[in-house]
Amino acid sequence: MTKSELIAKLANENPHLFQRDVERIVTTIFDEITNALAQGDRVELRGFGAFSIKERGSRVGRNPRTGEAVDVGEKFIPYFKTGKQLRERLNPTD
Amino acid sequence: MTGKTVTRAQLGESVYQEVGLSRNESADLLETVLNHMGDALTAGETVKISSFGSFSVRQKGERVGRNPKTGEEVPILPRKVLVFRPSQVLKNRINEYRRPGDGA
């Protein structure tokens, strides 16, 4: 499922809304999650999962072509932990 | 960096402020979005949100684990796990604030 398929589905289920508004709603949700993470906040959607950022410390990497050592600065990566309820839905026998 | 936790309430409020719907309907739509994503993933589909990232389900095989307290070996059953792959746009957004002046 892509973002546009998700929007189409919501628009179908909500004929009283303009497609353009449905698009703004979906975009707002993901933009707000992005903004929160960019500020260093966590986003917890209980039952679905939680987004947070993790630090990757600086390290010495290597240029794979030349084998030359290069310093790779610290960076932050977004991380998603699946919520309990969704995890259980994926594994119904557990 | 404020270190807060954003929840459904704040996301619902953002939706409410963005579109002229009631708070209730905004919250319901947020819930519906999450449910549709969960349904697709449960059905084994990948969910791709452009400029945000993609969620996919990966099948993990059985392996032998160990109870860290007792050292006892226990089988870890095959299971499905959800993997989130952030898009390059999201990765860049997260690093741009944190490395001001760093050209890398």
C-alpha cells in the first residue's frame, strides 16, 4: 500500500471530505511525526508502535573502492519499535 | 531538543488545526490511518509512505535462544517482525538540525 492508495481508501470511506483535505490529513500526520523526531522528541502511538531517534557514534569508515580510512561523523537515525498489539496481530498464535 | 513524547492527542490536534474538522473526527481519521496501515501489514503487504519511509513484514526463522538469567537454552519460534526503513528525506531531516555548520 502506498501513501496515495491510503489516501484513496480514506477518501472513499469519507465521501463528505474533499480528496484534497484527505491528502492534507495524511500528509500532516507524517509531517508531524517527522517534525517531532527532528526536534529530538519521541512519537508513541500505543498499539501501533513508537518512533524515536538513535545516535550512531562517529567511527572510522573505509572508502570501499580505495580502502582509504575516512572519519564518519556521528549521526542520528530514526527507529521504529512495533507496538505490542500490532506485533500480536502479526503473530496470532503467540 | 526537548525530549518530549508526542502521542495520538498531539497528532490529532495537528490534524484538527490543519483541516476544518471537529477534534473528534480528526482523532478518528488518525486512528483510521493507523488501522489501515496495520491491516495492510497484517495481510503481508508493504506500506510505503513517500518521503517518510516504508514498513514491511519480515519472516524470521526458528533459532535457539538462551534465558540470560539461567543460561538455559530455549527455542525461539519462527515469527514475523515489522521493519521500518526510513526514507532518505526523513534521515536528512533528522540530521540537519543536529549538525549545524557541519557540511557532511
